[in-house]
Amino acid sequence: MIPVLLLAKNFLRQNRWLLLAFAAFPFLLGAFLWSPHHAASQQDVSEIVQMEVRYGVVVLAFLDSSAIYNEKRSRRIVGVLSKAVTREQYLLGLLLGSAYFAVTYFASVAAAALWLIGVSDLAVGALSSMFVRGTLAALWTASVALFLSTFVYPFFAAAIAAALAFAPFALSHANTFLAPVAALLGASDSLVRSIPISAGMIAIAESAIILLLAAQIFVRRDVTVNIE
């Protein structure tokens, strides 16, 4: 478990400036709605939170899709895998690092929303729900992007993962097993207090299965090939 934690820590260190920028992003965006005289409209905050959540999901997909590629370019991956770290642990470390990134970002989104609409039991409950739903949706999309990046160019891996996550939004009814992201984020109001438990469980289970499939493909890939 220690190698996985160290890999996750290294993932965060490599993306620390991006993480800081994304933690500040909701507050910078919220500054356009903030007023010292009254709280922002809940409808306006709901719309901006919905945009921030979906934006975060897409960014996590692009971040994870390029992780292996960047490691191969820098040759760090060869050194890491030569230290008795299995490829399964390597992928799990990358996904765990993404989880830390997602937790930080969605916590920032929630904090910025509370700053705009004020602290209340209703707001805390709704934003806690958003935090859980957003994090699970981001991790599902990131795991798909990571899986695809084991055999597809990073940009296409991220684009396909994002399409799989958001294309079902165009349907009137999407199957939860096939479209857990749509089930998690499909509410018209992003500030709802309910959490679709079944969709959350499915997203977690599918993320684990996708990660196992990615490991089976990754173990057969030659990471020593120069991609320059």
C-alpha cells in the first residue's frame, strides 16, 4: 500500500500548480456573483456549480489520460517499475492521486458556493451531495480515460472517456449501469440533497473493474519504448 500512496503523492506533486489553480477557480468565478449586501441567487449558484462540476469531470479525464504518456516521456516510469512496484499498483496510485485531486477541487467548489449563498443546513446538505456525486463521477471518467490511455493516444482517450460520460445526457432515460455519470449528475438542479446510492455503488464497482482491465492491458505494454 505504501508504494501506491507514494505514487499518488508524486502525482499530486507533479500537478500541484494545476491543483492550486483549480482550487482557486470556483472562488474567482464566484466573485462575479458575490455582493456584500445580499446572498447570490440560488438558481445562479446552482447553474455555476453545475458547470464547475462537469468541467472538473472533464479535466480529470484529460489529466489521467496523459499520466502514463508523460511518465514514459520522462522515463520515470521505467525507474518506478524497476523498484518492485507492480503495474497494478502503478495504475492504482495514479487513480488515487486523481481522487485526491477531485476531493480538493470539489471541496473548493462547495466552499465557494457556501460563500455565495450562505451557510445553512439545506445548503450544507445539498453541497455535500454535490461533493460526493461529483467526486464519484470524476473517478469513473478518470478510470475510463486511464484504461483507454494504455492503448490509445492521450487526447483521444480523454475525449472518448468524456463522450462516454456525457453523451447519455442527451437521452431521455439512460441505463444506470451504462451511464453512471448521467445518473449521478443528471439532476436539473445541481443543489439537490439526495445522492443516488445505486448509481454511486455502480460507479465505484465499475471503476474498480475498469482499473483491473487496464492493468491487464498495461502489463503487456512495453514501457521502455521511446515515444519521442
